[in-house]
Amino acid sequence: MARGTHAIGSIFIGAIFSLASILPAQAQDELVLTADLLSDYVADDFMTTEQRKELAAGEVHCLAQAVYHEARGEPESGQWAVASVILNRVESRAYPDTVCDVVFQNAHLANRCQFSFACDGRSDEGGRGNIIDRESWVKSNVIAQVAYRQFLDGQRHEDGLTTAMHFHTTSVSPSWASAYAEVAAIGNHIFY
């Protein structure tokens, strides 16, 4: 999501209206604000406030799903760490640039997705798919909301995992782990 483009578009639109107010009356009659004229000044990725709210709600939901399914039984610091890994990936050029695209990257490929819950064959659609522990679901949503808001504000949670891009449970030994430096072990997860 491009940050700052909405503000730039607003500045250009404001400049057009300011220009119109200082032109003579005859010129004002000739100045017609059309969609074509506006498209020259508004960024291609411009979204209305309502569209931005819907996008943010979807991003928070995807982040909450990942925190819930990947770390609901972990200490709170482990849940924050999972959220951090996802947001670190969003910032990385090596991964998609939205939370939902990171969480569900390769979800269509059995056992080749980034987060196991996304391609385990169980439904995660409809908002509450596979959610049985209501208290953990609520906690995952709170963590996701705070983490995403901080992310948008250019801040990060104080979990110290601002560089972690990968994790796995201690019950597995993936071949890729040896290629990365371990940065933390929290609960049953190792972060790289």
C-alpha cells in the first residue's frame, strides 16, 4: 500500500479549486472539473476513505487469522513475534506487499504455503472458519489491530523481532532453517 499518495492527491485537488477561485468569472465558467482532469492529478492507487477502511479491516483479519492459527497456544510474546514476522515480510521486497497476500502466499499449493494453516485443507473463510477458542480469537484480533495500527504509523511492537522473517515450531527441523540466523526462541517457536 503506497503511503502518502492520498495526501498528495488531496493537495493537487485543493490546488485546482484554489486556482478556480482566483480566475475571472468568465474563465471559471469554462473550467469544468471532469474525471479526466482529476485523473491527471490523482494517483492511480487513490482510494476513498471507505475503501481504505475496508482494506485495513481485511488486513487486520488476515493478520488475526495467522496469529490465531500459528500461535494461539504460545505466550503473548510469541503471538506478537508471529505478527512481527508477517509485517516484516510486508516491508520486504522479497514478499508480497499486503498482509493478506503474505499470509496466503502459495495457499493454493498443498504443503507449499508460507503459513501451514493457509494450505492445510481446512476452511479458514467466512470469518470464523476453524476458530474454536473464542478467547484466543479475541486476543489474536487485539494483537492484530494494535500491530497493524503501529505498522501504519511506522512504529513496531517492542518484541525486538524487527528483522525476523521466518519461524517454525520446535517439533520440526525444516531444511531451510540452517540458512538463517536464529534471533529468538519463544514458547514452541524459533524465529530467524
